[in-house]
Amino acid sequence: MAALNWSGLRMKSRRERVHKVQVGALGRTPEVGCSFREWFAGLPTFLGATELRAIVSAVVAAHRAARPVVFAFGGHVIKTGCAPLVVDLIERGIVTAVASNGSGAIHDLELAETGATSEEVAETIRDGSFGMVHETCAQMNKAAQRGQQIGLGAAVGELLNDGAAPYKHLSIFAAAARLGIPAAVHVAIGTDTVHMHPEADGAALGVATLADFRMLCAVVADLGAGSPGGAGGVWLNVGSAVVMPEVFLKAVSVARNLGHDLDEMHTANFDMLRHYRPQQNVVTRPVRPGHGHQVVGQHEILLPLFRQAVLEELGK
């Protein structure tokens, strides 16, 4: 084998090279006691910080253009203490529709009614006591019965608002019902604790959750620009790795099949891991290049940052 002739390497000046990192994009060092706006502006202009800024700007633009902002979430949003943040965004008129899987609705309902939710699965699964509480199943059955007429998400919210739940002010579904915004629950039979109970009403759940899917398709169909060249709406997928990304993809197909232009829509996935379905079904496939955003991190850190950044940019 002949040795390489190293003197033949082609070299160039650094001045000719395209650089990915510039001094102007580096992080700043805000002073102690600075405002949130100053602190947020000091983040480096790279990767996750860039994606977070982009989706904040998209939500602000959508709000100013009176376009929908949909908050789709999994149960861990509730379990990491973030429900009050979402309720606040609903009350401010920034989040205009919510959607969740069955887990999100169950944890939301339990937290509102008892001030507590979730159990130590590794312990309770050993003796078969996991999920075997009767109150939650009874309440979800009531919601399913009512939801056959109005949808499951609206029924959960109404059930909480009509009752004496001491913490209903912390409920996302109660807030949605109180303020009259769309709320959907997308149940996958067999995935929720309440489905293990003998009195679980699969027929009612099916009718109620299908009504929510059809309602959500109308919400998604409205995520395009309200006027030529205007901002589009935003779909936020937060903490759902499978159900909500799959629901969203089908809703997008229905909307486009019926002739709705969603080219100006923005999407984002917030989660601690990069999962296949959110990446493909939320961030990549449904949107134009540059309109899908991936923000990786813990809900209990990202959502407070996101909320505050949106409010600061809106001046609220």
C-alpha cells in the first residue's frame, strides 16, 4: 500500500469557512436580580433555546392573530405539578383548546376531587391493588354517560364544576368547561385503570371519545392562517408519546382531505425524551420545514419557562 502524499491536502483560510457558532449567539451573563425577560434574552441562541424561542414566538403570533393554540397533554403534565400553569394560560385566553388521553383526564379529575393523585405502581402492582379504587371509576363512568351527548372532555369538566371538588380551580378540564373552550379526551380501551373495573362502560366511553375526536378534527381544521400571509395556529404536544400524536395525525388528514389549508400551522413537542411518534407525527410530517419544533426537557422546568416567556412577549 502506497503512503499518502500529505503535501497534496487542499487547505483554506478560516475566513472562507462557513461557521455554525458565532460570538453573537453565545450566552450572556445577566446580573443577579435581573428580570425574567433579561434572563431569557441571555440564553444562548442554539439548539433547545432556539427551539423554545421559536415556539414561544409562534404562540404569541397565533394569539395576536386570533388563531387557535391547542394544548395536548399526557398524564405526566398533571403528575409533575404543571396543571396550574395550563389553567392560567386558558384563563388568559392563550390556550384555546385542550386535549388529552385517558390518563390525563383521570389524574386531572383525581387531583381536583381529592387534592392528590398517582400511586407507587412498583409496589401496588405486586399484590394486584394497582388502580383498584372505586371512586375514580364511578366518576369516569358518570362522565362517559354524560359525554355521549357532549363529549368526554366537556363532561369531565362539567362533572367537576357541578360538584363540590375542593380543588377544581386546579383542573384543566374544569377550566375549559367553565370558559367554554373545546376539551377532548381520547381513550384507548385497556390503557387506563378505570377500564379494569367490572362496571366500566365501554360503549359509553366509545361514543363519548369518538365525539371528542370529531370535535377535535374541527379544531385542527382551524389551525391554518386566518388571512393570506397571516399567522397560523399552534398544536402543542406535551408529554404524550403515542396516543395524542396519533390522534393529531389523523385529525390533520381529515382536515386536509376536506380542503383546509394548514400550511401556516406550527407544532411543538415538549418531552424529556425524543420519541418516534411525536417526532414524526407532530414535528415533521404534518408541517412545513421550519414549522415543527422539538423542545427536550422536564415538564416541571420547561412549562414554567414557556409560560413566562409567552406572557413576557405578550406583555401580559
